Amino acid sequence: MEVYDGEQLVTPTSPKLRHVLAALLLHANRPVRPESLIEELWLHEPPATAATTLQTYIYRLRKKLGLYEGIGEQEILATVNSSYLMRAKAEQLDMTLFEQLSRLGQDALQDGRPEQASSLLDEALSLWRGNMLEGVPVGPLLEAHVVRFEEARLRAHEMRIEAGLQLGRHHELIAELRSLISSHPLHEGFPAQLMLALYRSDRRLEALEVYRSLRRRLVTELGLDPSGELVALHRAILSADPSLNLPGGERKAVRLNSGPAQLPVREFDLAVHKGLAAQLEAVLRTAADRPRYWDVTPPVVSLHGMPGVGKSTLALHTAHELRPLFPDGQLYVDLRDRHGRPLPSAGAVDGFLHRIGLQPDPKGRLEDRAEHFRAWSADRKVLVVLDNAVCAEQVLPLLPSGPGCATILTSRSPLDGLGEEIALELSLPSVEEGVQLLDSLLPAGQVAQDRQHAEEVVRLCGRLPAAICAAASQLGAKPQWGLHELAGWLADSTGRLSTLMSPDASLRNTLELICRTFGQSGQRIFERLGMLPETFTREELLGGGDDVDGALKHLVESRLVERVLRMEEGSYRPAYGCHELVRLYAQERRRAAEPRLEDTLPSGAYPGPAARSPKCFPAAQCRVPACR
């Protein structure tokens, strides 16, 4: 017998204290008379000091349990009308959880829902960690409870195996049934189920031998014949009665208990954001550990950050690591299409329904289709990953409803309207973390041999994980290069984004898709970022009659620009900051949008500084010699 407060083991080591605690827990929330406890501890021969000794035991239990009482809560172990009362919530007692799950499993089996029944009964039986009250002496007060729970445990095994047989899992059940028969040799239910499982596995002779072995044992030890139900099953096997087959006449069908698995392939291990990964994993583990009948909202964890910071990598890494905790399925959808446009919720919901084997009504309302998904997930443990989410309205129809489910979503900024969302912000890694990421992507020892240029590569990538990965892929494609050569290529700012391209991803393409959502005015304002320093003010963007405030709002929401404070004349004032690689892309777009001035002049003719266009780059960046 073990008693926990959270993860802390608080079970007493003294046998008598364990005995008293067991008696009180089995009568939780019901008063127990001292006389009953004395009889339980000493049967019919209590010592003269029994009452005083019992009070000492109660005092010691109160002292131990009192450490785990919340401020303002009632006593865990109280005295009520000269009796002792142990207070406990239903979810704190494995025996109560077991009974509730068993009842739900039985109801599901009777209602023709064998898959749900199997899952519930699996969860109920997983609460057993040995025999009932193992290590505790059993007296008259506890004996009836031990018998009742052991019978309930056997019944749960029977029901779960029955559900498995209905699902066609007869091959998988044979070994377990043989073990149960060995532990309970006079139980007739398990041999009957083993006979059916063997018959459906085309092992009829073995099925008949199970019957003969049980009959010999019953006649020899008890002088009884097998029950009428077992005799009827024996006759049905002898005559190959078709009623023994699964529906459809298939005897060999095996239905595996596997849910949809849509997670994209994980390309490499996580090398940055390990602290956030631990936080995300803790939330998901807590959700996966919840019983299926709890009335709680499944968690939604959102990962935010600028493009390329590693949101999708973190989400998928954690989802792959915790797949076993969500055995009923892992669903994934990218909520933007290849052109960067938001994917309608209806298409995403229909994709989920198809994947779980349901046929959505194409003419039905989105609310009805979303309700089908919620109903399917209500008693399952499912992990949903929503990548590149745009707004709450897009996400809400895709959220599972079961308490043992969880959702990870990635978006550039927090989404309003998701309720109790757990938001985790991904910032740029440090140079050290960036070097570790680079080291994990390159052949062993390459970074250690040229640490200086490795750090330079990370800085030239702006510490952006996607850019660091692209840089590493360049070294893989050009084995003649070293970190020194790579740093030299990246030092050329005009060609840096071209160098930072890989077969799997391109920061330039990502930024291009974002800019398409800005409109012409927003794109013009974005292009001005290339003319500005790393931090700038709103006033420095003004010009041309464009809606600067609206564009800045869109740029901030897209995480291409962030709000910062800039020191000016001894005080801080609101300003904006832009990542170096984003600024380089803005410069590229500006160059592409305006023909170079020297291309419009006769050969050998160059304008003076006064002739330079007011929209030209700063003199240090202009390609016209007279501007330099």
C-alpha cells in the first residue's frame, strides 16, 4: 500500500500505522468507530492500553498528514462524534478511480462501444501496482474490502478481454489469458475466452485441449463438471459453429489499437530552446496523466516568435518525444498553404475527420463537423499540433475536447480568444547556444577545430536558428568549404540571404510570403526598413503618404519588427527594432523595386550628389560611384 501527496511518498513505515491508515482510507469520508479499529488491529485480544495506543497512532498520522493540508482547508484526519473521519477527494484514491473507470468501461461495452470500453478498462487496471493492501495485515474490517476489490479486478480483466475479442485482437490476448488462467486456475471465464481466442486464431486443437484440461481439474479437485456455458462453447468449437467467428466470417482478422499518426518526420534533435521544451513537456505530461472522465479543459500551449526562430521544430520535437502518452492519435495540420495564405478551418476539420475514419458532410455546417471531432476525442488521449496558426477563429474548431488531450499551436504572435492559453515566447538563442546548434548539424569536431569562425557564422546568421541550419546545409553541399570560407561568404551582406538557402527552407521565401499579406502600401513601408538603422522610430518611417501606423501594427504582429526602447539624450523613448536578416531582405526588395540609377545613364556618365534620387540608399550603400 502506497500513499502519495503529489509525487511525495507519505506512507508510514510502521506496520500498525499502515494498518490504521488502510482502514481509514477504505472508509474514506465515512466515520469509523474506535472500537472497530481496535478489533481490526488486535482482533479479540486487545491490550488494556488499546484505546490509548490507538489515540497515539491517530496523533502520529495527523502529524504526518497535516504537512500536506492546504491553508484554510479542513483537516485530512478529523474526529467527528467520537469517530475518526479521513477526508479524501475521489481523484485522490486509486480505488475510487478504478471503480469509476470500470463502471464507465462496463457501460461502454454494454452499449456496443468495445474500443472505448477497452481503453477505459486498460486505464482502470493500470492503477493496480500489486495485490490489494500488500504489506498490510488484514483483519475483519478490511477483509471484505479486499475480497470485493479482487473480484472487481478480475471482472475488469474479463470485460477488457471481451472488448478485445470483439475488436479482433484474439492473437494479442492469448498470452495474457494463459497467464490469468495460471493465476486463477478454477476461474471458468478466462478458459472460455482463451478457447474462443485460439479458435479464431485457427488453433482449434489447442482450444479443445484448454477445455479438457479445465474439466480434469474441476472434476479432480472439486468433483464438478464445467458450466453449461463452457460445455456449449466446447460443442460449438467441435462443430465449427459460424457464430464463433467475428462479424463477416473472418477468424484471422486482427485490429491493431493504433490511432492516426500525422506528425511530419523529425529531421534532427533539438539543440536550442531546451528550457521551453521542458516546460512544454511538463504541461503535456500532466494532461496525458488525467483520467478520461475528469471534467477539465484540455490545455492549449502556443509557441510564439519571429519567423525562423524554431517554433515548428520545438513543437514537432516535443510531439514526437511524447507520442506514447497519446496512444489514440497525433494529428497535425499546417494552417497556411504553400502561398502563405490561411487555411480555412473547414478544410482542416475535414482532414481530421477523414484521418480518424469519419466521413464529413461537405454541405454540413462547420460547427457540426467540429462537434463530430470533439465527440470523437471526448474519451481519447489525442495530441493535436496546429502549425502556423493565424487567428483564434481558425483554431477553435480544431481543438480536441477530452481531458487527456492536448494541443500545441505555433503562431507569430499570441492569439486572442483562446481562453486559458499557455503562451511560451521563443527568443533568439545566445551565441553559445547557436554554436551548439551548428555543432549538432556538422561533422563531429568541425566546430571545435575553428571555434572563432563558428561564432562568426552564428553572428552573421543573426543567431536565427533557421539561418544557422541553412548555413550548415551549405557546408554539407560544399565539402571543400570550411567555417572560414562560409563566414567569408556570409560577410557579404548583399549575397547573404542567397547563401542562407537550403533544400528544405529559405528565409527569403518565408519573408516573401509574409510581405504578400501587407498590400502595396505596407510593402513600400517594409522596404524602407532597409534604409534605417537597427532601431528606429515611427517618425523615421514617415513619408509618401502611406499608413505608417497600420503598417507598423502589421509588421509587429508578423514579428518582422518588435517594439523596443531607444536611449536618446539621456532618456528612453519608444522605438522599433528589426532583425538584421529582415533588414537585408528589405534592402533586396527596395533594389528590385527601383531600377539602379546607373542603368538609366549613358555609359561613363554619373550624376553628382545633388542628382541622387531622394529614394536612393544611403551613400555608403548606393551602387552609384558619385553617391559613395
